[in-house]
Amino acid sequence: MTDGTGLIERFYEDVIGNCQMNLIDELVVEDIVDHEQGLPGQPPGREGVKFFVNAMRRTWTIRDGAVIRICLCQEDQREEALEAAGLSE
């Protein structure tokens, strides 16, 4: 996990896939910078990650095992994509 790939996979699997929200404090630094436009009302930093994950979980019912993690890694760059199958409520 020295390159962060394991940490990212754990986040997707445990936090997104299994709704272990308590792990956000362990896996996400307090002052994380999100380079995407946030949701309306989304705060910055770690609290923004919690806000986003909660909003996603309220909107979609993610089926067990349906979260797919994709990591495209190059020497000093990492791009993440998430695909999840679920039902919109």
C-alpha cells in the first residue's frame, strides 16, 4: 500500500460498498482537496467526503458486491473511477 492503491481500494470497498462510514476519519485526511465541483451544500475537506458519500447512499441502493474499483496508475499520476450498480430510490 505504499503507493496508496490499497488505501483507495479499501475506501471504495469498505466505505462506498459496505457503508462503513466510520472509516472515513481513518482513510481521508482532514484537509483533502476535491478537484471536482461539489454537491450543493457540500462542505470542504473530510466533512465534504462524508456529505458526498451520505448523499450517494441516500440516492442509490448499492447492491452487495456491485462496487467495481478501477485504478489506472502511472508513475506519478493516479486516476480513479467508480462504477456501481444500484437502484435509484
